[in-house]
Amino acid sequence: MNGDWYKDRVFYQIWPRSFKDGNGDGIGDLYGVYDKLDYLKELGIGGIWFSPFYPSPNADYGYDISDYYSIAPEYGDLDIFRKVLDKAHSLDIKVILDLVINHTSDEHEWFRKSRDKDSPYRDYYFWRKGKKEGRAPNNWSSFFSKGAWTFDPETMEHYLHLHHAKQVDLNMDNPAVREEVKKIMRFWLDFGVDGFREDVITYISKPAALPDDLFFQAVKGLRFYDCGPRIHEYLQEFRTDVLDKYDCMTVGEAPMITPQRALTFVSGNHPDLNMVFGFRHMEADCLYKEYLPLPFSLRKLKRAFTSWQNALNGKAWNALYLENHDHPRVLSRYGSERYHDESGKMLAACYLLQKGTPFVYQGQELGMTNFALPSIEQYEDCVARKQYENATKVLPKKFVLRIIQRATRDNSRSPVQWTGGKNAGFSDAEPWFPVNRNYPSINAADEAADPDSVLNFYRRLIAFRTKSRIVRYGDYRELLPLSRSLYVYERTWQGETLLVICSFTEKAVRYRFPKGFAAETAELLFCNYRTAPFDAETGGTARSGRKPHCPRMTTRPYETRIYRITKQ
Ligand code: GLC
Ligand code: CA
């Protein structure tokens, strides 16, 4: 039953708390979303992914869920969600929800009941005795806290949490837990949603013995719970028992996954998932995590893009993204705040025309940037706080704060900048999190009025890609893979070629167009500068008795050009 509709759409991710406040309490909500659906339609969006809006103690802002069947009062209720969903559908916008089933909040009723050793809920989670007194059951580490186990003095056992201590891992080996998951899926699909983004889905199957991580594997990021022993079995079960019965799609978050491994989830006749989000291309300026910064390497970025494009070609479908709520703003990382508009547009072109379904994160379409806060107390991101606490034990506070400012997820969680007015038009009340100071120059209202804005570039590019068959079907080929400053790729389909040129530097770089490219037959579809000249001396015209030269260009800072070349 799974339709292919997700392949022709551009998705937009909403992180509800910071999207738009509709009822004046300083917190983004579904009323605000309702008011902005027309804006999304104008942007050309065909699908929305909602980060969690369910009741949650917010230890990890919604990713610690205490009730899967309703909506946190601060975001609205089922009635307003019904309205949002109906209006979205009437605008031909699909809606997918975040399905967070690797863990629940410790305040979820299942977990509260599971504290009783005799309760059937005990086995919903991983409760284990320590190895020795005072020692955790194994050596697993947590992403958000020190160890992956927390001790409960009442029952003298520890519970497992791969993330925050308030995000308790569910025991998917227990069939009752899988039934709960299916019930949640059915509830929302029956409500009318069109699918799910599945949170850290590759972690849901833990090996029964919960063996210690091996040091040499773990430093490479290989863990026993990553793509664990029964992962495919469980995903198939969810698909057969639930998803196959609806016209819906799924995209799974798959940290650390290689494209080859991704194929085991997304290819074949009855794939586990429709798409997965890989992470490699988010590591071009760091070692695995933004907290271990390195200089930006375009070659690293290109290797990541191209390896996914090549591996999945003809076998599976890519999910494309440059931003989400877990990463700092891409313009501040891979682009340049100095060349704000130029690099913002170039970054759009570099991924929106690849093969796959693009996701745009709220504010990305405006070129929103990172935002450094002066003190650690102002940060809300639990990861930032934890990293600060750990790192300042050995490193100077100022230095650690600088790393946090660059790396924290809060960079992408500041309120969306709607206008140049009070609180950036996000809310009449004091926003729950500070607004980036640059809102007078970077905001949706001003950008909508300026035909050359980043926003309007996104609009045009999305409109183009949505109707373009080359973008949907064409083969992908990277040119100049060794270049450290240019990312060039072409898409070809039925005698037509799309040539995408992206400069990742402010320096001037000479670029010779590929063989067969002639200025006369190449139509410039997009450029982030007003004019797009070729270098004067070659010009692309025939001199007497000589074959025409391939034209050349010299790039301007962060220049992008997109040509359509039609075979003569
Ligand atoms: C995913 C989410 C992230 C969350 C984590 C734990 O990575 O995207 O925001 O903190 O899972 O649920
Ligand atoms: Ca509100």
C-alpha cells in the first residue's frame, strides 16, 4: 500500500516549541503552525515532519514522552491538531509525526509501574542487577549522561538509558512492548497522519545478554545495540502488521550508518523503512560530533554525499537534509555568515537537486545562523549542559563555553524569525528561549518582499525541483571529486543534463565546464548573483578555423550556478 508520493515532495521539519507562538505565552504551538501553513504552501512544501509535541517533562524537549496519545497542553490539544492536519491536507501537504519508541520518559506510566518488581511492566524496560555492588550491569555509555545505567535503591537494580537518565530504553524483545508500539502507530495513522520519522530506530534491538562494549569497537562508534540482532525482524513486524495497511511512509533516523548498511533497511521488495537519515555529511567539520571540531573539509562532505547517491542509486531512495534540531545551523558551519545570502543559496542548491527527498528545517530557508549565548546557564540543551559539566573538569571554562556555543543543538532551536518587529514576530510575550539578535536583517517578512532573498531562492528552487523529472529520475555523477573548493555534480536523464556548480569558498576559483558544454546550448536556470558571465578570453565561441573552447568561469564568493544542457 505504500505509495510513492514521498518521492515528489519537499518536507519541512517543525520543532514546535520554536516555530510560532499562536496564543501569546512565549512558547511555539499548533495554533502558530495553523497560521503558518499558507507560508509553507508558498514555500512549495509537500510534507511536514513534526518533532514530538506529546506530553513530556522536557528533559530532552519532547524526546522524552510521558503519553503517546495526546498533545502537551503547551502545544495545544487534539482538536487543534485535527484542524492543522485537515488544513494541511486541503493544501496537499502530508504530515508525519516523530515516533520515539527506543525509550519513554521515566515519568511515563509504564515506567512508574515498572518500578514494582512484580509488575508486568517490569519487563518493558531493562532492569538489571549490577555486576558487583555499586557497579553498573555493563560498561555502556550514554550519549547524554555519564553511564547508561541508573541505580534504583528501592529494588536494588539499575535501569538502562542510552540517552538522558529520564529517557528509559524500552525492551523491544518483549512482545507486549511491540504491541504497544503498533497501537501507537495505529492510533495516529487512524487519526489521519501520513507516516513517521522514527527516532534512533537503529538502536531498538539490544542483544539479550547486554554484553560489554569492546573498547576498540566503541571508539569507532560500533556498539552492540546499533543495528542489533532483531532489528529487521521488528521493523518488518511493524510494517506487516501496521504500516502496510495504510498509505504511509517512514523515514528512520540511523546514526553512524553507512550507505551499505542503510541498504539493508531501505532496499528490496518489502523494505523495513522507506528512507533513512544518515549522518556522515553532518561530520564535514568535526570528528563524529560537533563537540570535536575540525576545519571544514569539502572533500569529506562530497564523499559523504556521493557515497550515498551512488550506493542507493536504483536500489533505494535517499533522504536529503543539511539541518535539523540536532545540529547547529549549516550556514554558520559549511557556509559563511559574511556571505550570508550567497552561501545560504549555494547550500540550498548543493543538496536540493540531489536524488532523494529533501527535508528543510525551520528557519533554514531564511538562512538563520548560529547564536552564541554568553553563559552556560542560558542554554537549554541537555547535551550542552552535560558536556560543559564534564569538560570543565579538565579544561578552562571560557574555552569550553566557546566549543558549546559552536556545537550546541540550541543553535538551531532559537525562535524562528518571522519579522523585524518585537521578538522577531515569534511571540508577543517573552520567548521561552532568546531570539537571535540578527532578526532585524534575517526574517521571513523582509525576505518575502525581496526577490533576491534566500527565502525566495528556496521557493524557486523547490518549485523547480518539484516539477522536474531530471531531479526525480536522473542519474547523479560528481565531477571534480578532488577539488577542495568546488562541489560540482550533474544529473542526467533522457538527453538532458542538469549541471550544479557550488563554490564553498570566498576565493576566486577557475572552473572549466565539462566537454560538450557550450554557452549556446546551456540554459542558466539559477545563479546566486545577478549576472553569470563566462571568462572573457575563452567565451565559448568559435574562433576562425578552431573548434569552440569549453567555456570557463571564475567563481565569486560562494557562487552557485545551475545549468540545463540539452543535447543538440
Ligand atoms: C534523536 C533526536 C534527538 C534526541 C535523541 C533521543 O537523535 O533527534 O533530538 O535527543 O534522538 O531521543
Ligand atoms: Ca504558545
